Amino acid sequence: MWYNVSVNASPITKAERIKNTLRETKERRKTQRVSVYELKLQNLSKRKIALLERAFLEAKWLYNWLVSDTDGLDATVHKVKTVEVKVEDHYEQRELTVLGSQIKQEIANRIKNNLRSLGQLKKNGHKVGALKHKSFVNSIPLQQYGNTYKLDFERKRVRIQILGVFRVLGLHQIPDDAEIANAVLVRKPSGYYLHVTCYRSKDRCVPVDKIGDAVGVDFGISSKLTLSNGIKIDFEVRESLRLKRLQRKLSKKRMGSKNRERVRFLLNKEHEKLERRRRDAQNKVLAFLKHYGKVVFQDDYVKGWSSLWGGSVHSSGIGGLKSRLRHSLETAIPVERMETTTRECFACGLRHELSLSDRVIVCECGWECDRDVNAALVILRKGLRLSLDQAVGLGRSELTPLESETAARILGSNPYIRVSFLGEGGSLLRRKQEETTGAVLELWDRLARAAEAGLSDEAFRLEVLSVVEQFRELLTALDERG
């Protein structure tokens, strides 16, 4: 006997499938590490450059149109074909021909996120205004891999929705087992770039060799970073002579002229080059700190330093380094901003009155130490939540050969980074070596300034001979002192 059994199983709706997929992705992200890779679009023809410029122009039109009427954010933005653009004292209709539907939706989502952030700031008591129109847009979001954009690793190409296929440089950076997510198309003075976000399992990431368990970091001006083991790191990328010359030329050009736009483009390109140098110095410092098990630092208000030492703060980007230190390192431990560190003796905890000219702290208990190293040791003790008795061994931590070798290998590859080493526990046992290092670095800076000054060949040769002669005198003095 046969029986007919009907099963009424309700099918899963599209909204439920999306919800389940988002939940699974969120759980998978907890076991992955995120990385962003920069790819450069190269071998661009005039037609492709014009197409990219049109895309950024339409992105600006759409952004300003949505900002002028935020009620349109709830509508079907991905179906918008024309927008109103203000031209002088009237409005004109402009067609969106090269922006894909998902790109339009992501631009609307950006505005929603901005409004949400402003609302949160206003709720916290901050004074905020309305979103303003943009004179230019330099980034276009590409949300979905495989639809909005797709990478071809064999042919080294990228296909972007509607815009077409472009040759890219830098695909070798992306690991084979990486999960590719969203991307951002970026316009810079040096060209067009694609910032690709990838996720990789933490188990497959190669662990970094540890050279120490924990280290304290004290931020400063003369030495941008002072570590609790006696390492002092200083780096600055000052404004170049070319940048100052372009700034003077820009001030003499007529507003709205093509010559002014050309000089402005060269000026932005020089700013980008200097920013890349500062970024590379920050990357080197972060790569070195990753070799420690824990990195403890104080959450200083670096922005307040600009009123007194604006040149040193801006030329080093120390504020950005502190922010990256908090978010890039998994083992970063911040110490509260109002905690006393510099004026407190590491050995006994007694507080001293120190001026900026006092570079050494001498305590009644017998502790004598460089003030920056003492501050780094106090930061390390407070970050690890150790008592004075438990932190006795931290003050006698000697710089190991592995640490000095790693510092020379990573930090020494950047010519703008200076590294000096103090003695055991930050004591002044190596003051003579530091004075010698400072004299050598001063001669090196003099030679670098001469190279950037644009001197004639004869003048530059005489300057080099003078530096070499002073270096010989320094070596002679060292031999006499033994």
C-alpha cells in the first residue's frame, strides 16, 4: 500500500540567506587577520585615464547630490541615472554613465555612516555641523569581490564594473590562501591605486620571532621613542627645498589659471613623496616593536605638543604612529594619559620636580637614570600592573645582542631613522659612545643638507672634503681618548 505524504517545508527567503551568510562571515572573521594591499594601475592609455577621471567626477556629483537632499538615501540610489549639479548660479542635469549600481549604493552608505558618526558625536556633547559638499572625491568604494571588481592573478589584471580591465602591479603581495574582500579605488598625484582588503587565518600567518617579553615606550620630541631597554629612536622627514620652492611659485600664480593647477599638482606630488617617507619610517618602527611580546605605551595627547614643537611633531607623524601602535599591534597595552611617569622614580616611586632641561633623574634611593628611559620603565611597570617589589628586575634589563642586531637590520634600512643605545637600565655608562654617535650623525646631516641644497659640483665637492676632514679629526680624538 502506498501513502502520499506531503511535506510543507517553507523555503528560505533571500533576506534570511543574506542574514545567515553575514552571521557566518562575522564568526569566521574572529579567527582571521586583516591586511590591506596596495596595487597600482599601470600602462594606462589616455582613454582609460579619461574614463577614471570621469568616474571620480561622477562620484563627486552623486555625493554632493545626496548630501544636498539626505531623504534620497532611503530611495533606490543604485537606479539613479541623472543628478543635479550646481554650475555657477544655476543647476544642470548630468548623467551617470560609468558608475555601477553597487558603487552608487556604497557612496550612499558612506554618507549614512558619516551622518551616524555625527549623530554620535552630538549625543556625546560635541558641537557638530551638517555634512558639506566636496570639491573633489579621491576614493571610490568597490564592495563585492567578483561582482564590483575581480582580480586575474595569471594575467595581472583587474576588472572593475563598467570601467573595464586594467593592468595592475603588486599582485604578488597577496598570499594564495587569502580571502579577498572589498577594495577602494584611490586617486593620488602619482597615479591610480587599488587598496584590496584580504583576510587570512591566524593559524597560517607566520609568527614573528620574539626578541623580548615586554618593553615600555615613552614618546618624546628629541627622541621620538625611548624604550625601557635603552634604545632611543628618532626620525624626522622635514620639508624639502623643492616643496618650499613650489609653494612660493604657487603663491605667484593667478587664481583659476592652468599654470596654478599644474604647480598645485606638482606640490601635491611632493607632499605625497614626503608622506611616503614618513609612512615608511613608521612601518619600520612598528615592524621592530612587533618582535616584543607586549608593548606598553602611554596615551599622550600628542596634538597638544604642536603648539610648542609643531615642526618636529608634523615632520615625524608621531601622532599617527601612536594611533597605529594602538590598532596594529595585538599586544599593545596603553597606560592612562594622566598617570605620572617622567617625574616618578622607577626604583622607589618618589616624585621629583623636573624641568625640560633636566635630562637625568637622580633619586635619594640611589637610582640614577636618563629621564626618558626612567619614564619608559615606569610605563612598563604600570602597564604590567607590577608593584615596586615585583618590578625590581626590570631596571637591570640589559640590551641583548639579538635586540641590537634586530634594530640595526630593520631600522637601519631607512636613512631617516636614527638609533642610539644607552647602557644597562638606562644608566649613563655609554655617554661617550652617544656623544660620538651624535657627532657622526651631525656630519651625516650636514652632508644630506648639502645634497638637497642644489649646490654646484665644485661647491658640493668642497663640502664633502670638509666633512671628511672633520670625520678624520673625530677619529683622531677617539684614538687619543682610547
